[in-house]
Amino acid sequence: MRILGIETSCDETAAAIVEDGKDILAHTVASSKQLHEKTGGIIPEIAAREQVQCMIPVLEETLNQSPSFSWTSIDAIAITVGPGLIGSLLVGVETAKTIAGVLGKPLIPVNHVHAHIYAAFLHTKVSKNAFPAIALVVSGGHTELFRMEALGTLKWLGGTLDDAAGEAYDKTARMMGLGFGGGAAIAAEAAKFKAQGSKFKIKLPRPMMHKDSFDFSFSGLKTAVMREIKKLQDEKQWNEVAVQALAYEIQEAISDVLVAKTLNAAKKNKAVSIALGGGVAANARLREKLREAGGNLQLFFPDPALCTDNAVMIAAAAYYRGKNATVETIDARPALSVEAT
Ligand code: KG4
Ligand code: ZN
């Protein structure tokens, strides 16, 4: 089954053609990240305006990548309906409705957060023995744990009570003067710290790490980082090495919590595998820690390029979980719940 996926829930405009939920035939992502670097954050109106301009070129580019492409070879259109920014979602939803209407093809609504999980299952043969699995979605807006009985089923177990893991990276990166780069910028500073073997030590809390629940909380970490920066500034020690040391400890704290909670969920659910998804899943230290502590658990990690928002995951999720809908019943749903099945 060949699905054309479209994704516009945040600041990316993406399209992809995926065969049977695993083979990528074509894939394009355009981002307004550079524009938003100047403003230091996403301005919804600017993101949506960019998406209106990018949508058709992104579709054309995607279709051109697939030499044998013909509209009749597409079996369905998959579209992110939420959660996300209303203006951004509308651009994709209205485009997908138009294409599906003109071609007379089925339209499949997809939950963006659920879709992140399916980036981990591309290019691999997933046997029935890989279940039950625990899926952790860690992105800029979400930190959520799910139980999977099979590729097509998701049961929400818990999530963050305040900031998401990616949000913690983004906010602390900004406090440290690392700009809009967020997690990737912190990971780069942490790597420099490790490489130089400095003895500079900073200790941050691991919020809720030992609490026997599937909930997370990262807002306390942000406050602790703010306090640490102030202390180092007062002591005239806020320099390049201090930035690297703090970045290192932020990455350690966030990944320690994510690994501990995920392994606890795996234990409690008698899971035999773990799947990771979302922008923070690109973090090499998080993967390393899961490999070290995961024991016999099978690990499914997405290609780093498919951790952040893309349309491949939308087409893949539609293949495994898709329920056809009609053009009349599909709407942009900015507050779509992650608990929806
Ligand atoms: O999934 P995504 O593209 O957008 C949302 O749906 O939210 O994730 C973006 C998030 C940002 O918070 C960014 O800081 C984080 O992913 N991120 C990383 C890394 N690359 C991106 N976090 C940690 N380490 C990375 N290498
Ligand atoms: Zn996302």
C-alpha cells in the first residue's frame, strides 16, 4: 500500500511517499527554523504563512523524487490533524482534503505524537515477538509513554505533568546563551566537555526519577539550571568550560530520568522491546544509556534524520493505525489528545 503523507503541525512543511509503512519512496522537509532563529522562538503566524508558500513546492519536490510516480499509484493520503498549531495544521489539512477529493482517494487522519513512534519501525522487519513494547515519545512538546501490544495498538501510560523533555533542553539552552538550537546545541557542548576531561562538576536534580509512576516533570530542572547559572555568575566562574559542564549535566539529568522511567514501564508491563521517537530521540547519550541499561530488551531507534518532524512517520503511522475518514469529517484539531486511540 502506497501512502502520501503530509505534515504541517509545527514549523515544518513535509511530504513523503511510503510503501507498506516501511519503504521510503520519497521524502521532503522544509523548515522555517532559520526564520525562527532570528525571533528566538516559533511565531505561529509566521510559521503558517511560510507553510502556505512551501506546501506546493514541497509536494512537487516529493513527487519528482519518485521517478515512476503517478497519482494513480497512490492508495491513500495521510494527514496530521493534531496536536499542533491551528494555522499550521490547517495548511496541511486543507491541502490533503483537496488532493483526496480531486483524486477520489481515502484520507487518513493521523495523531502527530503517535506518528513519532513509527519512525522507529522503518526499514526493519518487526516480528510479533517484539511485543509487548514500550514506546517513549520525547519531543519539544511531549514526553509520553505508551504500551504497544502490536504495531497498530497504542495505550497511553503517562506523560509529563509540566515541561516536555525537549522543552527543558530548549529553555535551558536559551538561558545558557546557546540560542534556538535546544537539545542539539546542548549535546554538542556536552560532547566538548567530555572530550576535554575537565574535573568541573555540577550536580542537578533528576525530577521524579524514583517515583513509581509513569509521570515526568522537568520544570524543576529549569529552575535548578537558572539557580546554577546565577551562582556561577556571582562567583565569576561563568565561562566556556562552565557552559560545557552545565550542558553535560543537563543531558545526563534528562537522559537518566527518561531511561529510568522507560525501563520501569518496561518492567511493569513485561515488555520485551522499547521504541523511541521524537526530536530528543536523536540524542546519542540517551541511546547509549538505553543500550547500557536495556539488558535483553530489543531497541528500536529511528534514523536521526527522522526523529524531528517529517511526513514519513505520518505515512507509516497511517499504514499501521489508519482508519479512513471522509473529507467532510476531517478537521484540524490543535488540542488532539495523546490518549486518543
Ligand atoms: O519532534 P520535534 O521535531 O518537534 C516536536 O514535535 O516537538 O522535536 C524537537 C525537539 C526540540 O525540543 C529539540 O531541542 C529536540 O527535539 N532535539 C534534541 C536533539 N535534536 C533535537 N534533543 C536532544 N538531543 C538532540 N540531539
Ligand atoms: Zn513532533
